[in-house]
Amino acid sequence: MSDHERGGTDGGGRRVRVLLADDEHLIRGALAALLALENDLLVVAEAASGPEALAMARAHRPDVAVLDLQMPGKDGVAVATELRAGLPACATMIVTGHGRPGHLKRALAAGVRGFVPKTVSAQRLAEIIRTVHAGNRYVDPELAADAISAGDSPLTAREAELLELAADGAPIAEIAARAALAPGTVRNYLSSAAAKLSAENRHAAVRVARERGWL
Amino acid sequence: MSDHERGGTDGGGRRVRVLLADDEHLIRGALAALLALENDLLVVAEAASGPEALAMARAHRPDVAVLDLQMPGKDGVAVATELRAGLPACATMIVTGHGRPGHLKRALAAGVRGFVPKTVSAQRLAEIIRTVHAGNRYVDPELAADAISAGDSPLTAREAELLELAADGAPIAEIAARAALAPGTVRNYLSSAAAKLSAENRHAAVRVARERGWL
DNA sequence: GAGCGCACGTGACAAATGTCAACCGGCCCA
DNA sequence: TGGGCCGGTTGACATTTGTCACGTGCGCTC
């Protein structure tokens, strides 16, 4: 993959070394080009998947990792979690197309310092990279508001787990088998989950939970 | 990038006028910047939603409209359809994150001349814009292969319609009311659709149909 | 025009699903 | 220590859903 690292000509101080990870080449390339216009930023590595992002991070030790939420292999939050452990000096931030409230919560729990939708401008993104690099946090106000209004998941661990198993439309019997539970028990959890989400049935419940990012 | 002489040709000639429509500012802006590097392309308008794209197209009369598939208001195919009617001189192409086979079919039926995933490079995109502007068609080979292997939808119009109504997990009674049909009839169509898609039940059927782009 | 295939539409019946009341065990607090 | 509360677990029962057999009408072929 491309390696734009240029030796020491950084004029004034050291530039902020950035890792870009996004599976859509078009966007990643375009982003790299735009960030290159900023004098104090330097894109040192690019990756198209989660594992590749990790490898690149280890090889190039960036100051800030800009990760797409949805990538093949590992998603952005998973990468951030491993980065936190393996390369604590590297700040992480997530960029996402359509952010769900639950993702934000998960990301913050993983130690991510920035969370922005792809609707921001490149200018703004550059500023946010600086903010994050300075040790501060930045969360898109709209996403934050959504997350707050959506609140915490009312589901118990078991309910969420069974809802997950129900997500692909499998019949109760199959879910029961996969969870090693009696069918009645499964029905009960799903019923309870649906009630908490004020959904008509488990399928609608799955939809609601997904929307809120609780799944 | 390079100073590659581009189709040198219309020295002083007219550039290809391009409309960019994508709801993600980051990507749209970045794309505009990259396409600006091409000597023979000129981004004359940008839009962040379906309706805005139409308005922009009417105002600026571009040669090629590059449309994101998923946008607020109207999706890319809907915009392409209206463009075809209102501005026949304008070629349309769709750019999409994760393309489903059915979308491609729908797009081609709407007169779209290019269909590419966002994993292509900007360089490649520029070439494709030229291809489309020259009156030719371009479809990403991988997406085309998927579409062919997925084949046509086996669903009848009625089945697809009811499956659509069932998509949000509504109970049969509600679907029946919305479709002005007897509940038994609704069950029958959905059952038939599920059988054709070899799905366990209507919810799984919705998932399968969505995946294949038949919904 | 008769026969055939296909999509539409319906109701009866069986199977799957959702609702309810109940039991058990751990935890907190008086 | 005992009681109340919460989450996990289960089976009985009513409702919803899926399956089946049936009838209708349209367009095609022979």
C-alpha cells in the first residue's frame, strides 16, 4: 500500500503523523490528498482493512489513526481497541458514514478520542485531527445528542444475546439449539426484549435495537 | 499527481462538465479536489441530496452526473430516472459503497451508463467519467458478475410489494390493512415469496431479498 | 374455442410464536 | 437472618403465522 512518508523536511516543528484506514480506495485516496494540503499533517500510511491497519500502525507508529467504522476483517472500534493496547501513544478516531448511537458508546469505551460522521468537511476533519492529537476529545454534536437521547440499552445481556441470534430471522427452535436453552426460555427473552423496545415482535425488535446501536 | 497529458485533443476545447452528488461532504469535497486535478474534467456543481442534485442539474446542465446510490430524499437511481427525462443530454453514473446486484439492474433499467463501487481509485473514476461521457457504458466487473449470478428476481410484483410492506416487521394484520387484502391472502404471498427465496419465514425472506437487491 | 399455465385471492387447519404465571438462586439492605 | 428485588429459567395457554387445497380470471397455444 502507499507509503507517503517523506524524510525529515518538515520545516518548522514535527508534523502530526496520520494513519488512514478505509476500505473505499476512492475516499481514502481523496482524503489523503486533502489532508496533504495541510502543512502540519502528514499521512504516513494507508490501509484498506482492519488487520492491515494494525500492521501499518505497528510499522509506521503514527500519532493519530483515522479509522473507518466499517471495514473488512476488523471494524474500526476493534482496531482502536488493539491499538490502545499495542501502541498507546497513538490517538485513535473513528469516521463513519451513518453513525449509530451505540457505536459511539462502544467507541468511547474503547478509548477512541474522536468520532465524526463523513458529512464533515475536510477542513473540519483536519482541525479535529489536531484536537485529538493534542490529547482532547471531539464528538460530533449531533451524534452525541442522538446517543444521549437514545440512552443506555434497557436490554439485559441475555436478551441482547438472544436478539443477536434472532437477527437473521432464524426460527425459535434453532435459536434455542444455538443458545442451549429451552424454546420457551428463548421466547420469553425475546418477548421481553420486544416489550422493552416497544416492538410488535422480535423481528421489529431487532430492527429497533440495530437502529439504536444496541445490538 | 502527474501532469499526464490528458486526451490533449480539445486544446482550448470544452471540458467535461461534471455534477457530483453525495451526502457525505467529506467524500464529495475530496472527490471534487481529485477530479479537479484532471485537465479535461470540470466539477460544475455539487449536491448533498437527491432533490438538490436535480435542482443543480437543471441549473448547471452538466455533461455527466456522478450520483451516490444512497442519498437523503431520493436515491441515485431515482435521480437518474428523472434526469433521463428532464435532461437527456446528461449522462448519469452511480457510485456506491456496497453495491447489491439488484441495484445494478435497476440502475441500468433507468438508463444509467456507469456503475462503480467506491473501492476504485480516483484515477480510474476519471477514466470512467470520460468513458461514460463518450457515450459508452462501464460496469464494475465484480458487480456485474454478482448481478449475473444472482439473476432475476423470482418474485411476482405482488409478492415483492407485500415483502416490502413486511420489511419493518409489521404483523400480518397491519400489512393486510395497508394492502387492502384479506390476512389469509397476505400470508399466502409472503409464504410463497419465502419459499422462492428458500427462507424460513417472511423476515428471513426480507433479508435475502435485500441482499440480492430484489427489494 | 378448449386446454393449459400462471398469478391472484381466500379460508381451514396445523405449527410456530408471544403472553402469562410461576419457581429458583443470587444480591442488597434492614 | 430474613425479606424484597432482579435476572434467569421453564411450561401451559392463546394468538399469530405458515401451509395447504381450492376457486377465479387472464393470456397463451394448439
